[in-house]
Amino acid sequence: MTLSWRDEIRQAIKDHQSLSHFLDYPVARTTYPLMIPPSLAEKIRKQGPTSALWKQFVPHADESLEGGFMDPIGDHLHQKAPQLIHRYKQRALLLPTTKCPVLCRYCFRKNELSIPDDLFKPNLKATISYLKDNPSITELILTGGDPLVLSTSKLKELLNEFLNIPQLKYLRLHTRFLTILPSRFTGDLIHFLRDLTTKFKTVSLCLHFNHPDEFDGDSLKALKDLRKTRVQLLSQSVLLKDINNCENTLNDLYDFCENEGVRPYYLHHPDQAKGTQHFQVSLSEGKKIYSRLRQLRPGWSLPFYILDDPKGTGKKLLE
Ligand SMILES: *Cc1c(COP(=O)(O)O)cnc(C)c1O
Ligand code: SF4
């Protein structure tokens, strides 16, 4: 039986006992919430406890280790209107939801996402007037949470609000859905994305994934459909200990991106979020991996390696 993406989210595994039972494995009880949609849980079970999928989504006792920050990238310092974060002159983040299709154990927002919030409440007046008062903002970036947890009709309703702000030329959406719940990319959504490309100069979809083993036939099919739209496909990954902290794994990941029409965009050094100490890679190790990756790939197919400063000063290029 195949579930719709919405039923997958509704029926996600959300407690340690059910997950332990499903995986037939003693899953650690941590203070952080857990959420894994059934089809992903099945893939995790198949790939097993040493796999990149398992380590990214199954809770681990090390989440209680000391260290790290509650707001590791200093976002709160730049909140300028409800749900709007404006740190760089030309672009602003809109957070229409704090919900995600899955809870990643390494998440940099993990101390905020524990607050369950439902779909967006259309309280956009102040946000829209802020954008109108700041014509230097030409790109609106939807992130969250994951903006694609909103139904396509909610997304339409939301984006309609921004269509008559004349300076907004660029639109970007950041999402984890591609490899987590590829069934989200219904014909309806693909059609909507294609339609958006007629309304904005560039529409980008920044796809978050960390390891080649995350992809399956369904995510490849979704990518194939996405490539037929005029949407620019970008990748975003996090460097994670014991998951992808190896130049060969990353090289495979980016080869894969090239084959599938996704441009390598960002490789994030892990943010120092509380509860993610066991995923941390040191800066010196990260730099070594990146410089070896540079030997393996041409510059045009290399992501930017970046670090978000906890003081809220923004992204810094590393090399
Ligand atoms: C990362 C980020 C952006 C997007 O930056 P790009 O370099 O354009 O990808 C915008 N605003 C904030 C607050 C960010 O953290
Ligand atoms: S999808 Fe992104 S925001 Fe959501 S839990 Fe994963 S890393 Fe965090």
C-alpha cells in the first residue's frame, strides 16, 4: 500500500517505543522529539544501524552530551518582522512553518523545532510591509521547518501575497523532501513550480541531502520531473561525522548531483547546536576534507564550504 505524502506525515513514527519495535533495535530515549515517516522508516530498517540514513534520523544517547548553543547561528538577532529573518541586504528568509517532514538528529534548529507549531497562520501584514519598505530585498527564501509541508494550495495562497511586491525577482525554497518523502513532488506541485517560473525571474529549489544512499527510484523520478521545469536545482548538505566526512563520499554525492542536474551549492560545516555534539567535525578536519575534495572536482562542480557564525554575523567561506 502506498500512502500519500500527507498520510505519511500523519502516520509518522513519533515515539521511541514504536521505533524500537519497528526497527527491532533498542532506540535511545532522548529529550528531543522524533519523527520518521513510514516509508523512510522502512528504508532505514533495510539499510541498517551502520548506514548514513539510520545515523541521521534514529535518536542516539549522545544527544544528551553537554555543549553547543540553543540558537547556533544567531538568527534571532535578525528577525525583522513576524517569520522574517533579514540578515543580508539583498535577500530575506521567510519561515512559514516550523514543521518538517522528518526530524534530523543533527538539525541546527533542533532546540526550536521541539515547539510543535502548526501550518502557517496568515499573519503576513507586517511581513509584507517590511518587504515593501525594504526594496533592496530582491530574493525571498522560504525555509522553516520545511515550506513544502504546506499543501500546494496553501503555498499558492502564501506566495500570492508576495506577487505584487515589485522588487521581488527571485524566489527560493529550501526543502528536505526530495530524498525523505519524494511523493511530495506530485504533478500538482511540479505544475505549480513551473508556473512560478513565469512569475519570478529565477525560482530555485535548494535540495537538502547528505549522502548518496538517500536516493531511491522515487527521488530520481521526482528529480526527473523537476528537471523539466525551469526551476534551478541546487544542493545543500551538512558535513557530518561518520556520515559523509570523507572526500570520496562527498565526491560520489556531487557526481550524482551532476548526473541528475543538481548544482552543488552549499556544504555546511555543522552548526554548534546543543544535542548535536556527536555529529561535530573539527574545523581542521573539515578543511582537510574540502581541500582533498577540491583535488577531485572541477571548481564549477564544487560546493561552497561555509560556516554560520554563532554570533549571527552570517556565512563565512571556508577553504
Ligand atoms: C543563509 C541565509 C540566506 C541565504 O544566503 P545565500 O548565500 O543567498 O544562500 C539568507 N538569509 C539568511 C538569514 C541566511 O542565514
Ligand atoms: S529538515 Fe532541516 S529544519 Fe527540518 S529537522 Fe531536518 S535539518 Fe532541521
